[in-house]
Amino acid sequence: MRSHWIEYLRPAFAGDTVTAMTWVADLRRVQSQRHYRFLRQTDQSVLAQGKTEWVFVDAATGRPRAIPQFIKALFRVVPNGPATRTK
């Protein structure tokens, strides 16, 4: 993980059911960006959102390396995220 950002928009309360959504928004040579959105189920309000910049690292050297194609093929890139109704 290279960097992480989160924005808290609304509070969650005891008893709330919260849906966590995550998706790959960008997939480059050695890095990928994963976004997150947390929704209250009852009213679909966005409670928090965030993103994390990941770097693929060679375990033997500890240095960044190109993401292998077979790993890239496991992910569908969704730049703007899944459609949700926000309040």
C-alpha cells in the first residue's frame, strides 16, 4: 500500500446495516488504485468513501515490479465505480 485516503461524510449508528463496495478504478504497469464506498442500506446514504494506491512488489527484492498479466486479467477496471443512488 503506497497511500490511503478516506473521507467521512455521515455517521453510522448502532443497528445500521452498512454495505461496503470496492472496485479497481485504475490498473497501470506497477500500480493500481482501488476505491471504496460505504452505504447505509436503509436510505442508500454514502457514509464514507476512499481510495488506496497499491504497488505490486517483488517479494524477493522488495522493489516494485510490473503486475503480471494473469493478475491483471482477474480484475475489471471500473473508473467511476458502480452506479449508486446517493443522498
